[in-house]
Amino acid sequence: MIGLALLAIVAVVATIAIPTWRNHRVAEHLDEALQSGEAAKLVVMEAATVRGGLSQLKPGDLTFNAASSLNAYVSKIDVSESGRVTIATRNTGAAPDPVFLLTPLDNSATGGNAPLIWSCDIIAGNTQRMPTRCVRPALPAPATTIKG
């Protein structure tokens, strides 16, 4: 009788613990995939700083060796001419594996510490798997001049 009660308790704990552990592992894999995009973001930041802003980027400014940033959870990293970074994931445990889009936003007019801030979206896959590192920043409204 005690053995049956113990078995029931173990079954309940396993029912709760296994999905929680799996979700934690998927979150770690997605976070590691996003981390691999940091080098690409640095390339965009440097080019925008040298050129004087995102709008001044030239096609050859964003040369990036994506193969050096790939890891077990990233199948492809691409940097577009506008500075957007696309990270295609693999083997994360999420079904389907998500694709992240990191969009640079000009932050120089707000007086922020960094000239660019990054907006993160999942453009393919389950948006409920959004890691805490993947955020859309709230940008303040641009300042307007009142003419009297």
C-alpha cells in the first residue's frame, strides 16, 4: 500500500518535472543561439559608427564570416545590407526550430549610451518560445520642435 502511494507521488512529480526540465533546456539552447549573433551585431555596430549611421551603410560594409559564429544550435547567420541579422536555429528542442531576426535601431537621437539598439523577433517558429534575451525595445517618441 505504501509502495503504491510512493509510486503515485513519483508519477506526479515526474509529470511536472520532466516538461519543466525540457523547457529549461530549450530556453538554454535558444539563448546560446542568440549569443552566437553577437559578432554579427558588432560588425553592424562598427560599420554604422564608421559611416555615421545606419542610413549611410554601403553594401560592402557588412562583411561577416558567419561560419566562425556557428554552434550546435545555429545553422545559419546572415547579415543583410540594411544591418538586419537573421539567425536560423537547429537542434534546439523547439518544434519547429525558430528563426530570429535582429533589427538595428538608431538610438543616437535619444542620447542613449549606444548608437544602436536591437529589436529581436521570431520570424519562423513558435513565438511562445521567445527567450528573455529576445526583446523589442520601446523607443521614445522623436523630439519635436514647437515653432511659435
